[in-house]
Amino acid sequence: MQGTALRYFLEVVRTGSVSEASSRLNVAASAVSRQIAKLERDLGSRLFERRPRGMVLSEAGRLLATYARRMTLEGERVVGRIRELEGLARGEVRIATTEGFALDMMPEAIVAFRRRYEGIRFDLAVVPFTAVTRLVQNGDVDIGVTFGLAPSPDVKVQRAWPAPILAVMTPDHPLAARESLTLQDLRDHPITLSEANTTLRQLVDMACADEGVALEPVLITNFVSAQRRFVETKGGMLVASPLSMVSGLVSGRLVARPVRSELLHRRRFEIQTMLDRTLPTAAEAFVAFLSEHIDNDLAALSQVLGFLVYLAHTEAEAEI
């Protein structure tokens, strides 16, 4: 099978449309159609089901897509290895993460890494948490940095840390003087929550249902930066992982308190890669570097917030 045909095939898989694929490839739609037809003739099987809303992979198409993705990634890896014979002088690392980690942690880690290896470029995609794992599974990125509740197929978790959900507020908030809080405490004060399609909101809703508490947020948004600004300007509190609030917590602009609910300690923070894939040298090096960077962030948070974060970290880690 020719590389051009597989490249055109994968673009149709990504877009679900011959016309959209041709536009992205900057070739005529007829050229894309011919390559798909040739693949179907060579394989003796239909690769797509044509539907009104687009083209959907057949069973044979799904098998070919898996093969084509891995062939593409292997080709990129070999090219990367050749270019990296001089060490980490050149290379690119493709990462997908959620907004909370794109605000502080990821830019800081990238800057620190490039101080050592200035020839390495980064492509950072900020997407919903569900899309992070999907991009990893499809081989569209080298590394996924996100939260997880359960194992995902075709994904290798390189490192994982407990990610307890804490109440975050300004130091002068009425609840800041307490060592720990209950969901009932949160109900009595203005709070911002994320939208329902996040692991954080799902766990908060489950915990509230379990305890018969109804939180009524004054602000619902899928933008962590808006939530953080809402809290910093004393609009109320939010619930979040301390890893997505590192700069505010370490600087003292914000404080965090644990919430007494077992359900709010179920999440893990994960560095994900595609299962059975050999990473390019630069991506492999960045996984190790990022792991150390997160360890340092957790140590800094433990110093600032005391035994609360450290205890949540070690207790949950024992369950992994």
C-alpha cells in the first residue's frame, strides 16, 4: 500500500468527508476519491459506509486505520531518530492537555525543558479531558496530560498521581480558617463549578447526591481561568485539583482546604501515551522531565499547604 493512499485515507477518517479531507490536503476531491477507491479494490473490501452526515469506517476500515496510524507514527519515529543522532538537538513534542494544566504547569515545564534542549519544539493542544485520551489513542499527539478515573484502552499511563479535589478560596474567605470542610459548608457560600462533562463535576455531583447536598453555583463555566479570576476577585470559592492552581497557592494568593468526602479523592492525574508505541527521543525525554517537574510541584504544595495535601497525596497513592 502506498503512503499517499494511506495518508489520504487517514485524512478522510479524521474529517469524515472527502471534500473536507481534500481541502486540508490541498488536492482535488477526485484525487482523494481515487486513492480511497484504489485501496478498496486492492483490499477487496469497502472501507467506509457512506451516510448523509459523512463517511463512517467499516470494520475493515477500522482495521486499516489502526494499521495506517501505527505505520505513520513509526515513520515519524524513524525520521525523528535520524534527526536526533546528535542527541536532543532537534525534535518536536506534541502534547494534549486540559485548560487547568495549560495555564501554569505545562508552559513552565516546557520553558524549563527548553533551557536544557533549546532545539526542541512543542505543539500544545488544549482540549476537553475526554479529547486528550482520544488524541493519544489515535496517535495524534505523543503525550496526554489529563485526569483519569479508570483505565482507558490502547493507553499506557507513564506516571500517575492522586488528584484530590480541594476547596480553593482567598486567604480572607470565611472558611479559610478551618482545617477541613464538608459539602454542607460549600453549600452555604457562593461557589463556581465546571460544566457537567468534566471528571471534577461528575465526582462533585456524585458526592453531593451521596450526602443529600445540593450545591447551587453562582457561576458555571468550562474555563478554569475564568473560575480562578472569579475566586481571586472574591466572588466566591471553587473546587479544583491543587495541581491546576499551583501558582496561586504557592504565591499565597489562594488557599486550599480538603473536603471530607471519599468520592472527591478518586481522581488520578496521568501522563498518557499510546500503548505499545515507541516514543520519539524528545517526547520520551520530556515525559521523564515532566514527571520530575510534577513531583517538585507537589513538594512545593506540601510545604505551602502542610500535611493536608501531602496526606491526601499519600493515602490516595496507596490505592493506585
